[in-house]
Amino acid sequence: MTQISLAKRLTLSLIATIIAVSLATAGFIHHFARQQLERELDSKARTTLAYLTGSLAVPIWDLSDAIVGQICTTVAQDDNIVQLEVIDQGRDKVLFSLRRAAHESGQVQVFNPIAYRGHTVGEVRLALTTRPLEKRLDGLLWSLLGTVAIIIVTVALVMMALIRTHLRRPFAELSRVVNAYGEGNYLTNVAVPYLEFQPFKNVLEEMGRKIQEQLHMLREINQSLEKSRETALAASRAKSTFLANMSHELRTPLNAITGMVALALRHAVDPKIKHQLETIDRSSQHLLHVINDILDISKIEADRLGFERVGFKIGTVLENLASQIGHKATDKGLKLLIDCPPGLPGLSLVGDPTRLGQILLNLAGNALKFTEQGTIALRVSLVEDNAADVLLQFEVRDTGIGIASEDQARLFSAFEQADGSTTRRYGGTGLGLAISKRLCQLMGGTIGVESVPGHGSNFWFTARLAKGESAAAESVAPRSAEARLQSHHAGARILLAEDEPINREVLLGLLTDIGLQVDLAEDGAEAVELAAQHSYALILMDMQMPILNGLDATRAIRSEPTNATTPIIATTANAFMEDRQACLAAGMNDYIAKPIEPQRLFQTILHWLENQP
């Protein structure tokens, strides 16, 4: 069908005349207003230029580039300025340059030399946009066009009856196409009878083709993103698996070393042999500390550093710290002072006492390492006391070598120490403070240092801890735990499930030394079989064993009535929080990480023998 013009079917003479007159009037007003605005803008530009010329002469002469920058930056805060350049002709150097995106046709550009004492020292170039001023003109034009629109609408209403009949069909066709697009059919053909609608037809058909192409590209991008996501998840899982395996593989042989040394020390009589064994033990503990730091920093990077929420008291944490470093301070001739306000040591709190003790031990250990004479003072203070929690501040002050101010800022970064010679003289991995900083952040606190070389250092940190509902159970001192087991629980029958022969020998030696009767299982299946035959006072369960792992073995034991409530303690080289959670979820009562410290083992066994679930 031949396309015809809709204009030939309508009487447009009146509308065309109104539009022509309106446009002519608007054009005249627009031209007059633009001239006026351009004069205002030109005046503003020259005033600004004169200010810059007068203000910049002395700074340019004095080579004060910073002052030039400050003046220009202040002037450039005017959004109307789209270009500002200041050039030092003597040095042939651009001292300040600003260019903002703007319509090139809507600018007023001016420039002027900068003179001082009869010499031309530079040049300033300035361009202002007319866009903000044109908005005022737009408002005027819109008012005029509004009036014109009213006239046109009036005429249009008169002619509406005439054009409605002729527009119904093409609008219906356009509506059909839009609906088809909404249903996902972007290749619908558009059929319109009038020339005026031909652009709409072309635009819709082109839009349909582009949408189809974009959808195809989007599907390809989504597929690529999904593959990248799967790759990233696989890499994260691989890293987690690697960390777990490394933890197990490092701790398992170390457990054998420390365990055998502990057994040998319990029976050593020769002072020389005892000294050699103690040296091995200290070296093993140092290696364990390094391994723990490496695993902690790896868990921090993988965002897997977990926290416990258990009841404890600050006094217990401080006592544990004193028992760990007190004798070392005495051996060096140092005084260890602990200052804690009355009432604070017995305050019941909820948090992770192990991690809190880790920070304190790291700071106190550093103080001990870098102090040759004088004192190491630990002070605890209450900063905030709220209804639900408290904010505590801990300070560890020493009289050691001190730290230069330029080295203090990087102390809390991983692998950083005060200087290279510190590494050679004092040793260390440079991870302790970085880990402590992250631990403080996870406990809602901060960490810092105040130090003067030659006058000692004061490391401090804060921690926000929840208040406990009831007093936490008092822990038994390590030495008294061993003695109490020998005097009150000798002959108690326990089950030890451990597949690694050396670890099994170590644990068997420690347990029999304190008078416990021990049944051995070399895998999870044997442990389940023995648990079905005997009622035990306690079960020590390794997590990774052949045939049946410790978690599945625990579930099987819990399903039978014989040891359904017997305390089951996990003994494993896997040192991640999720491993502990998995143990508890399987029905275990507690968790001891390898390498196992004998006194820690005795304390845990005593706790569960005297607090049966």
C-alpha cells in the first residue's frame, strides 16, 4: 500500500501559523537575552581575570608555587569556571591547570599577561561556561512556550476529532509492537500506514535488533561470570583445604616431639640430660609459636579467624599470663608487676579468653625479649561500664630499648619489625603485632604504642567484652590438676582413640603416669566397638583416623546408651574454629589442639571428670 502524508489529510494552516509566530517571537527574545547574559558573563570573566592577575604576580615572582596553587584552587571552586591555566613564562612551566567538561559553544574565554615590576612574569587563561546562565534563559523560554502551548492545545482540541480517526490505526500498531517486546519477541515487524510514523517504525525495529544482540551478549557475560565465580570458590576451597592439611601435617610430628620430651622430662634424673630435654622443649614451643602465627595470619587473610564466646574472668587470664612469663622474668632479673583494680579480676565476662591471653602474651613476651633490666608492668583499667558490656584497656609497659617514632607506624603490619638488626639480634617473625591488631579489631578495640628509644615502650590495647550472667567456673591450677587426678581419679577407665603410633604412645604415657586406666583404639571403628562393650569415665578422640573418623565415631557412640553422656574430648592437629564447631556439633564436649600440652590435658580431663554432663 502506498504511504501517504497525514498532513495532507488535516487542516494545519492555523497551527502552522501559530507555531511560526511563536517561534519567531521566542527566537527574538532568546537572541536578546543571550546577548545580555553574554555581557554579564564577559564582565565576570574579566573581573576574575583581573583578580588573578593582581593576586598571582608576587607569588610567581617569588616562585611560591604552593601559594599560586592555593589562590587558583580557591578561584576554581566557582563551578562556572571550566578552564583555568597559570603559566610561569620565566620557567616555561604550567603552575596550575584546570579543565572541566563543558560545551565548547557555551564558553567565554579570556587571557591576560601577568606583570610585576615592569616584567611579564606569566600568563593566565580563563574560560567560563555559559551553561548556568543559560538556565535562566531556559526558564524564560519555558514560560513563553507554556503560553504558546496553551494556544496550541486549544487549537489542537478543535482538531482532535479530525486527527483521532487517522491516528488510531498507527497507534494501535505501535502498541501491539511494544506489547510484543514486553513478551520478549524483539523481531516483530512494524506496519504503519503514514509517513509521519516511519521514524517510529525504524527506531522500534532497530531497537528490537539491538536488544536481541544485547541479550545474547548478556547471556555470554553471565556464563563467563559464573565460571569465574566457580573458579574463585574452588580456589578458596583449595586454600582452606591446604591450610587445614598444613595445620595437621605440621602439628602431628610436633606433637610427637613435645610429647616425647614431656615424657622424658617426667622421668629424667641426670641434670645434663634434663637440661638438653628442656632445650628441645623450649625450641619446640618456639616452633609451635611460629606455626601458630603463620596459621593465624593465613586465617586472617582468608577471613576465617574465629572467636569463642565463653564465660571467663580477667583474673584467670592474668594468672595464666603470670604463670607463663613470670619465671622467665625472674630468670632475667626483671620484676613483673600486675596492676588490676579491685573487683575487676572477679568480674564475669563473655568472650574468647584464649585470644585475649594471646594478645597479652605477645605484648608481654615482646617486653620480656627487649628488656634487659628494670620492670615489666601490666595494667588493666575499666574505660566503659555499660549494662551489657565493658570496655577494658590493657597496658604493657617496659624499661627496654624503646622504638623510634618513624618505626612505630609500621609495627602492626605483617612481617614488620623495628629494623633489620632487631631480627638478627632478637629473632621473631614480625607477625605477632599484626595478629594482635586484628584480634583487637575483632574484639571491638584498638591497639597502639608509645615509646622513646632508650626509655622503654608502652603498648596498649582495648577490648569490648560482654558481661556474663553468672560467675565462670574457677579453673584449677595446672600442677594441682595433675595432683588431683592422681589422688581422686586414679584407676578411672578412659578410652583413647588415636591412629598415629607415636602420638598414641605419648598420650598413653601421660595418662598412665597419673594413674588412669587406658583402653586403646587405633581407628574410629575400633573405638565404637570398645565403647559399645564398656562404660568409660571419659573418651579422648582423634578426628582424623582410618576406617571411621572421629566425628562419625562420636555420632555412633552417642547413638548407643552405654556412653551416650560420657565426656568426649577431641584431640586433633586441625586448629581452625570450624573444626571445633564440627566437634561440638558431632556430640563432643571439648577440644584440645595438638601438640598437646600435658598440663592443659590434665586440666581438661579433670574438668570433665568432675563435671559430668
